[in-house]
Amino acid sequence: MYPTSDRFPGRLAESHQVVWQIQLFRTDGSIETVEHTGGSVSVDRSRPVRRSCTVTSADVSLIPKTPTEQLAAYGARIRIARGVEYGDGSTELVPLGVFRLDAVSGDPVLGPVTLTGSGLEAVVADDKFTAPYRASGTVVGAVTALIRRSIPAAEVVSTIADSAIGPRTWDVEGDPWTAAQEVAAAAGAEVYANADGVFTISTLPDLLTTAPSWTVAAGEGGVYLSGVRGMSGAGVYNGVLARGENAETGVAPVSYLATDNDPGSPTYWLGLFGHRPTFYSSPTLTTTGMCQAAAELLLRSAKAPNSVGDFSSLPNPALDCGDVLRVVHPDGSAELHQVASFTVPLDVGGDFPIATISAKEDS
């Protein structure tokens, strides 16, 4: 959850004026505030590029018509924030993302104009290797180097315990963002650009030990609108076999199988769920200990989606993937859910669907 003031969550459930800030940062250094009429920001943990946006505007001057205007648009960025007005003249904005401007289109006379953008991961992904690329050292160091190869001024933060990796070489035409994700996965981590446009290396929070960051409750003063509860075995694994074989170092192949060893878990390895392993392989893993660390951390998310829920609530722009929510249904039953994806509307009254990846009962 993006840090906010203490009164921000409560204001979301009250009648309030929504405030916005949508800025277009052109490559010529100019910054333009975009008056918009609609759109949305989509955030999805399952996508390599986690955030994307669509903004509609009546301003036809946003369509580049001359070579100079086109030059200023190629490589431009969009920064979007949404917030609340408190009734005393003060406001609070929460960032929804920093996006590369991908396209501008619309009727050049009548409009409307549509701007679409992708999270900054797309900048790294599109900068394909034009020569063999070799990574070595540590997870954080190698991921940072891959990102800054494409965005030299990129801010990269890590919340994981750094670990060594074996050398790994990618061929010409390889995808640097896929490479960064592979290296992060060697530490059981994920890497993504957050709402501030900062590249973040982190692990998925543990649903069992993480305190809920927001309550989605039905009834008076709540933000719950509707919900669907279910279970699915699709994409659920109770074992991870991590393997490493590195021809560059000549080290013998290594591996480790991590399994769900909790007898009380619905995905217990020796239970009725059966054996459902998934696999991870990377030359960056050169010892059994490195394989074990990667397998155990990857198992946390591999076994997570045993319960799923899709909810709609009043919009909360501070939400993020991995956040743990306490959901209170109309019948008073409560559950803890972990956020997988959501879409923030850029208009008033738009629906705010939230998909989750795991759940457990809560009192």
C-alpha cells in the first residue's frame, strides 16, 4: 500500500471530491497538464510490464502534427495521480504510475484523443541485446545493471537479502527485462516498476504473517460493493524444483526440491492434493544452497492461489499488488486476501474491480 496520511483511507468511504493530476513530460523538457475526460490505470502482477494506462482527452493539440511535435512525443512520459479533497481546501494525491507514452490517436479536429502508455519495464524490454550480454556478481547488482543499461538514471531499490549468482550470458536479440526477472527469481524475488516509477526488487509478502493494509467491509461506512468467492487448482503448485547448470563455470549440475510440508495446508505435499511440482532453472544457481533458497521462496507464491476472490469496492489509488486486505462480506464473515490485479478508473463513479491470488479465513 502506498504510504498515505491516516485520514486518507477513511475519506475514501465518505462522499468526497476526487482530484487528479495527469502530466505529460515531453522530451523537449516541457511539462503539460492534461485535462482528461476518462481512462484507467491497470495494475497486474502476472504481466511482465505491471502497469499500463489509457487517458482520454478533448484536447486535440495533444496529437503531434509536425516533425518537431513528433520528436517531443517519442520517448515522452506520463505521470498519473489520483486523490481526494478533504473539504477544508486541502487535497492528497497518490501516484498511480509513470508510463512511457506509446501512442496518441484521435480525430484531429473533433477529438477525443486517446493516450496509451506502458510502465517503465517496457523501456528495458524493448532495448534488446545487440551483442552477447554477461551478468555476474549478485542478484541486486546484476538486476540494477540490466535496468540502468537502458535507463541510466533509473532508481532501483531492494528489500531482499542480496545473494551471489553464477555468471549468465544472454544471446543477441535477448530480452533484458526477461533477463532481469530471471536473475531476481534466483533469489525468489520479483522486480517491477512501482507507482513512483522506481524499480523495486522484493519478495511477495506472506499472507499468514503480513498485517492487512486496508479493510474492504460491507455495510454503513464501508467500501465493499460486491464480491465473488471461489477456489481453483489451476496454476497451483505444492513443490518447486530449482536447478542450476552453468557451462561457463564448469560446476556440476545442482538442484533442490522444496515442497509444502505443512500438514494443515490444503496443498500439503503428502496430502490428497497430490504432487504438483513446478520447475525453475537458471545458470545463475551454482550451489545446492542457492537452489534451496530460490525454491523455498518461489514456493510461497506457487502455492498461494488455492483460494481466489474478485471484489469491487470504492476506488483506492494507494493499493498495490501483494497487499493483504481484510474483506468483510455482507453476512459478516471475514477473510484475508492478497491483491493480484486491479484497475483504477480515471473518472468519477467508475468500478474498481480487485482480483486476489490467495485467501484465508479471518476472525
